[in-house]
Amino acid sequence: MNERGSNHQLLKQNNNSLVKRYIYRNSPISRVEIAQRLGLTTATITGMVNPMINAGLLRETAAPAEETKGAGRPRVMLEFIPEAHYICGVDTGPYRTNYIVTDLLGQTIAVRHTEQPLDEYHVTLERLSREIPDFLAEAGIPREKLLGVGICLPGMIDGSADKIYDTFHDGWTEHSLSAELGQRLGLKVEVENNVRARAIGTDLFDRMVKAEPFAYFFVSFGVACQMIIDGKPLYGQSAAAGEIGHTVVQRNGPVCPTCGNRGCLEALTGERAILKQCRKIMTTDTPTVLKELCPDPKKLTMDQVLTAQSMGDQAVNQVIDDAIEYLGIALANTINLISPRAVVLEGRILCAPKNQESMLRIVEQYMFHIHAGNIDFTFLPYDPDRGARAAAAVVVKEFLSNSI
């Protein structure tokens, strides 16, 4: 193929992918609207969508009822068929591994929760190789309709380049989980950082964020803040973008067990750090209801810590208030750096209204005054299936990036 023909083919592929993504994000939508908004002809759009209709991926629907009341022919709208494909999402992390099957639009079909945490590479590979087929068989998903499997886990992971740079377990960087697990399953497998996947899921499945750039601020075992800019997740060099948990906020502070530095945000505000501080309180004479909720400090959970906070435990409240202050300052610094139009916040510590109010107050105190009133903050309720659903969204993202 000559250079001109090659360029024409590339342009066609890019337009195909563009149309596919646009319909997914904006359906139901008419051919005329797509053409107008993308600067293409209606005939071009028709030529691109007809193969998807014939393949059972898209369907035509009637225009909204209010449009049919007037004179003239109502528009024919296009939308993706949810049951055209199904996706398996897997969220494996320091606490547990959860599985989900969604349809093409992210609606939940089946779930499975396990108490198995992320482990050494080969142990995890063997477990996923067994449990994913078992789960899919239990869910009754036809294999020919399965689009693929998405896996999300903590670490510096570039899903777009199929590269794992670092995790908190040894041995992972020497392997390609997507290739090795995909070969065992006979399925397409996508692997992504757990928080970046959540940002992708919020963008594609939930569509709650209408403006970009937006930041996804996540507090769990660790702390991270991933970003979506121009519809794309930000990776940076070595997929390290968004690792706000390892920015130093207290010189000579406690050692972070993940990165080894002193005084990083994760070492002061992550759930692991909060539990460590609360367990220390339980070994002293400090009055606390934690001793009643959990007599054994080693078995203390975040749910018990948050229960103690809701009961007015002063010692626990002080630990969480300190953590919220550091988190608020870190988020304010992020806002000052990237000036997002929206921020989505997730974390069990951020579910309580009191903690949400404190977080926003501290953020507003430290961010540039020009941002006041111009950023949409959304606190997400606790959802144990969000991570697995986000992993499924990673597969859909890849699907939409390919030409028709």
C-alpha cells in the first residue's frame, strides 16, 4: 500500500473509533447529530454504523416522546445493545478479591466476593486461572459474548502498554499477567492500576463527570489521585502519575512500608496507618471504646474504627481528624497544580458526612481562591463492587478504542 493509501486507511480507522466512542458516551443519538458534532457527513456516519447494526452491536430506537408530538418525521436514534457483550471484572488487592460480570453498559449481572488478597505472582495467577472460569460458568455467560476480562490491582501499572512497573509484592514486574492469564483462559485480558481503573469506570459507566480534566481521589490501604484528561487516563513515566500517597507531607515522619520514605501521605492517612495508630491507642491507658469493639488490637478493622468515631470516641476522632487534614491539604495541592473541573472522592473514611464536611473545609482553606465554587466535588458511597466493575470498564475502554 502506498503512503497515501496508508494514510487514508489510518484516517478511516481513527474515524471509526471516534464514532464508536461518541455513540457509546452520548447515546441515544441520531446520525445527523453525530455528523454535526464530529464534522463528518451523514453518509459517512451511516457507512460506519451499519456494520455495527448488522453485527447486533447497535440498534435503532425512536426519538424521545416530546419530539414526536410536532409535525415532521421523528429522528431515528442509535444506541448500544447492552447484552451484545459481557465483561468479567476482577478487583484484587490487599484485603480481598472480588469478581463481577457486567453487560456492555456496565450493568451488574453477577458478583462473587472472596477473602483472598493479592499474593505473590504465581499464587495469584493460579488462583485467577481457576476462579474466573468457575465464576463465569456459575454466571451462565455465553463464551462467544464475553468481550474479555479486566483485572485491576494496586501498583504502577500502564494498562495501555501492558506493563507492570511495580506492585507491593515481589516478582510481578518479571511477568505479563495479561498475556499469561489470557493464554490460560483463552480470553482477552486487560490489566490496570486499581485507582486508574476507577477513574475510567466513572468516566465510561457512571458518566457522572461532565467536565474534564477530572481527578479521582482514593483513600484505602493507600492513597492515590488519578486523572482523566481529554478522555484519557494520565500515566506519566513508568505509570507513576497519580501516586500522591507517596508525596512527603511530614518531614521525618513515620516510615512508609510501601515506598520506604518517611512522612509520606500514605504513612499518615492510609487505612493501614490509621489502624496502626488506633492499635497503639488500645495498648495504652487512653479511654477508648475500641477495646470494647475489638479486645484484640491485632484484629482491629476499619469498620470498627469508624464505628468508634461515630460513637464519639475522642482518641479515634483525633486520629481521623489528623488524617483528614493531611488528605485535604494534599488534595488542595493537587487542585492548585492541575486545576481540575471536577473531583470524585472515594474511601470509607470519606463516607461519613462529618468527614466529608471537614475534607471540603480544609480543601477550600488551602486551594487557590479562584477555584472556589468552580469545582464539582462528588463523594461516592461505599460499594464493595466498584473496583471489579471498574476493571470491566477497562475492557470496554479498549473495545471502544478499536475501529469497527
